[in-house]
Amino acid sequence: MTYYTVANVAAVKISMHITLRQLKVFERVAQRLSFTRAAEELYLTQPAVSMQIKQFEETIGLSLFERLGKKVYLTRAGEELYRLSRSISQQLEAAEQLVEEIKGTEGGRLVVSIASTVHYFAIRVLADFCKHYPKVRVSLKVTNRKGLLQQLGENETDIVLMGQPPHDQDLIAEPFMDNPLVVIAALDHPLARKTSVVLDELRYETFLMREQGSGTRSSVERFFAEKGLPMSANMEMNTNSAIKQGVEVGLGLGIVSIHTVEHELEARRLVVLNVECFPIIRQWYIVYRAGKRLSAAAQAFEGFVCQEATRFVAASASPLE
């Protein structure tokens, strides 16, 4: 049996012609252990990803992946090359950041990842930021909490806008704006006719909730547990848009950020219930990895968000008095 080390894998072919594109594709497949997911995240077709991996393997003369049943695994050579590729990627990122720092905010690239809840106003923030810094190339990624933490852990983003980050990770987090959670209902819901709703009246209501692991869902479940009020039934949906649409057609009540229902309130398609102990006040945070060397563009964006974010929240999305 042949065992591969970093040294002898790297020395397989001194003259091999590996492209940065092949390294990037290989690294993403190795991270996800899925050709399909890698293709989706790289905006490529699955055959294109498979071709890049095949060419990579032919160049070095080693198999990097193996299939056992329906699952994909790294070979021993693949594991060692993945470590090397991560080191190369980190050095390339450091070089890119150095170039961006030299350019300052007159150029460079900024990668921002945001929670799906945040994107309702984050687009406005980014639009105004780009007016102030027109030469900065901005890449925006919208995902759920799990995806944001994964991107932070793998250093795939410069800055994240999200709810309360975990305390057990080495992150820098600065709150920049309140995020009130409110109870929403269809206009013809029985509780919509009441000027105030006692918390206990929610006991037998059906709630449309975000998926497990969502920051909003965790906050809501913790709130009800503290109040000793069980949630008798709920329907799980993985986007705020689905929750709003479900509430609008009468599937149940929803608990969402006030900032996500601006258009529905203006169009009188939904109503915010005046429920006892609501809104639940959470915070939105600007987050990045501790020790990360922020580019000039990223530093400018961090300062811009902390100083200007509240300007982009519509009056209709203000917390209830």
C-alpha cells in the first residue's frame, strides 16, 4: 500500500501545469464532498466541474476522489492536496488583500454575506455604499445562519451581517441596529380585529416558523419557553417570503423581523398584532473572523454600516410603541 505525504504528493510532477481554476474547483468539491453542490456554488454545470477534476487528476497522475455508494470521499492523495490547496488559497487571498490595501477604497474587492432576513434593507445600504465607493467591486451572498457560519469558518467572506453570532467561535461582532420581532397575521384573522392581544391568546394558534437553526426561530422558542407558553402547532418554512405568503393566505401566524414586512404593511396585505411582551428586541451584528486582515474597502464598509444603517430603515418598519 502506498502512503502519500504532503512532500511526495507535491513532488509527483514538478513540471505539472495546474491552473488556479482547477485548484479552486478541486477545493470546493473537497469542502462539500459533492460535485453538485460545488457546481451550484461556483455557478458551473456539474459536467464542467467533473471535467476540471478529471483534468486535474490526469495532470498529477493520481485519483483525488472515490465514490462509495452515493457518497464522495477524498482519497489519501486528495486529503493531502486539499491541505496544500488551502495553503495556496490563503496565500493568494493575502496577496489580493495586499493589492487592495495599496489601492485603498479607490478599488479592490469586497465580499459581503448576509442573513436572508437582513437583505430587505442591506441592498439599500450596499447601493449607497457603492455610490460613495464606485470602484469597489462588491460580491453579495445571501444565505441562512448555518451558511453564514460556514463561510466565516472557511474564510470565504470578508464581512457578515447577521443576528446574534455564537459565543464559542473566534469572531469579532459589533451590534449596529435593533431587529424587533413582531407577530404578523392576515387582515381577516380574528386577532387582527383586536387592539391588544394577551400572550396566552396565542396558545392554540398555528405558527409558521423558520427552519431549525435559524436565529429567529431560536429566539422565538427561547421567548415562549421563558414565558411557559408552549407552541401548540407550527409549520416549518425555510424563507421569510414563504412565511409571509403563508400568513397572507391564512395558514397561521408568523413571527418575523419588522424590517421584512415593510412592503406588505404598506400594501395592507398583512397586519402586525399588538401582542403583550412584543416586539422581541434582537440585534443585528456586523461580524468577521478575529485576526482577519480587513482590506481598506472592508474597513470602509464596516464603518459605513455602523454609522449609516439606520437611515435605510423605512418609517413603517419602526418598532411598535
